[in-house]
Amino acid sequence: MKKTLSVILIALLLAIAAGGMLAVQAACNCGDIDGDGKINVDDILIIREIIFGLLKPNPEAMWASDVNEDGVVDIYDILAMRDIIFGAAKGDLKKPW
């Protein structure tokens, strides 16, 4: 057990020293800003309020609002959500946002 922990610790230190970035990837529920399990017009309205500065989202909502994953919440996220909503309605959804 001690040897395993030592190996893990050394690996972490080497990764950090080498400038590596350790990340834990969570499932993205991009677009489902209100957390109701659906991507719909309600989520688009929330993004609109974020863009206009009418709503200060928590970190999870901010992350879910960046639908196109470019690091900015803007009109392009609304357009991506529109494509998701219409694509999902037709069964043509290709991107796993």
C-alpha cells in the first residue's frame, strides 16, 4: 500500500513538474442550464439573460451555458442550442452537446 501511494505521488509530482495538466472530466450537460434534464427554449432564455448581464450564473450553469465550448457565453451558444433543439426534434443530432 505504501509503495503504491509513493508511486502515485511521484507520478503526480512528475506530471506537475513537466507542466502537465491533470484533469478530471465530468459528463457535460452543455445546454441544460436549468438542470431539468432537457435542452429547450427555457435554457435559451437563461443564456440570453446571462449575455445581457441580467443573471449571474453559478459555475455549473456557466459551464452548461458554453454550449459550443469556446470559453465564452455568447450568441453562438444560442445558435448552437437552436441547432440542438431542431436537430433533436428531427432525430438528426450529430454532436453530443
